[in-house]
Amino acid sequence: MFTLNQLESFVAVAETLHYGRAAERLSMTQPPLSRRIQLLERELGVELFDRIGRSVRLTAAGQAFLGDARRILGLSEQAALSVRRVPAGEIGTVALGFTASSAHSVLDAIVGGIHARLPGVDLVLRESVSGTQLEKLRSGELDLGLVRPPVPGTGLEHRPLHREALLAAIPAGHPLAAPDRVPHVRDLDGEPFVMYSPAEARYFYEVLVSVFRGAGVVPRYVHHLSQVHTILALVRAGLGLALVPRAAEALGLDGIVLRPMVGVEGEPVELVAAWRANDDNPALHAVRHLVIDLAGRDVS
């Protein structure tokens, strides 16, 4: 089969229609260039050039072969460039897990940043709760997870990404939603409250239980749910109050007032990036460093 050197020589002669100029372009002497063309013609079983003194012209077969030769050389150059980009993490595939609530806070900035700065990385997005993400990280089904702490056990590493406050979600028309009212966590004592599921949304459940225990209040749980948007739907229906991450403001739901609540200060809601220790996927390394860099600039 012909070689890339033979194709390169053929294209040089075809474009210059002169062996001397083609040899000069390829930084070689004319005799080995002529031998390459002869070997190529022998391999293909056709004549590619008509010799006219010191000049040449393409035969019909040569004209037909020129386009294919250029394409093959172009593909070989592209393949060489692509393979060199793999160790740098500029191309590859990364499976990124995220929680539903993180989609409202940081996911858009992270995905946008990856697409802008690592366009050759194929990002596979998979939504699941933190516990499931940790299992898939260990099994290799995920490369990087946006999860709620803690990240237990061995074999995984993690870095903090984002913190945000909790806001009171109040049905419009409720006394606590009045413009001049400053809600306090003590106002939740005995009130109907839409709570997170202790099984499917354990992180948020434990955060709120800690808040209530510290304030000495006992809301009356009317429902236990796992997703913020579902909790807000029940709040809008007037079934109770709730506490949700500040990112819920992005949902823009009518009929609900989201407001800071005295006694629930700070930013108790945390998000971390987790990945397998010693993972040798160069694309993951590049994405991980970019995600942490974006977090340092406040991805929200």
C-alpha cells in the first residue's frame, strides 16, 4: 500500500507540475522524489503524470486521485493533532453527575465554562441524588459528581464548590409574606411545613433538622419530598411553609414569596465536587481543574 510520503510527493508534483520545484518544496533531491512517484504509480497500477521534458501534467487518473490524496493527508494531520490533545485533556469524554438542586445554582455556569474552554470534551450529564452519584463514581459510571457532603469512605477525593443561604418559601397571602413582616425561624414552630425526605433528600433533611433543633422549634411536617420544585408547588398550593436554597429564586414561581429568615443565617447549604482518586482520564483532570477554578470565581 502507498505511504503518506508518497502521497505528499504526489501532491507536491501535482501542484507545481515540476519535479525540481516539488523537490525543493519537500527539501529533498529530485531522484528520490522521482522514485517515490514511480513506486506510487506501480502500487496503484496507473500512470499519474505525463512527462513533457522537464515539466509534467496530470493524467485523467492523476486528476481523479489528487482530491483523495489531499483528503488522506488532511485526515492524517488532523489525527496527529487530535492524538496530541488527548494527554492535555483537550479532548475526551467526561460523565458529570449533578443533583436537581445544583442545576438551579451552579450547573449552567459549569457546563457553559466547559463548553467554552474545553470544546473538544464530550460532556455526558446525568442527574441523580448524591448517594447514587457516589456509588456511580466508585463503580466508574461517573467521572465527576456535584454532590452534597459528606463524601464518606476511601477512593474518592473532593473539593468544596459552592455555598448558599436558605430562604423561607411562603405562600402569597400568608401573614409571614406581608411586606412589613420579618419572618423568624421561631414563626415555624407548630406551623404546617413541607419537609425534605429523610431518605431521598437526606442532606437537606439533616440541615433543616439541625436548624430547627438549634432554634428550639418543632414545625408540623405535612409532607416529605425530595425535589425543591415539588416542595415549592405544595407551598404555592397553601399546604405549608418550607425552607429552600437561594438558587430556587431562579425558578421564578408566582404565588410564592422567598425571603430570608431571621435565625437561619449564613450559608448552610454546601456543594462539593467529587471524583475517583488516581483516575487517569486526562479530560477529567482538565474538567476538574476548570470546575474548581470556576468555583473559586463564584460560579453562581
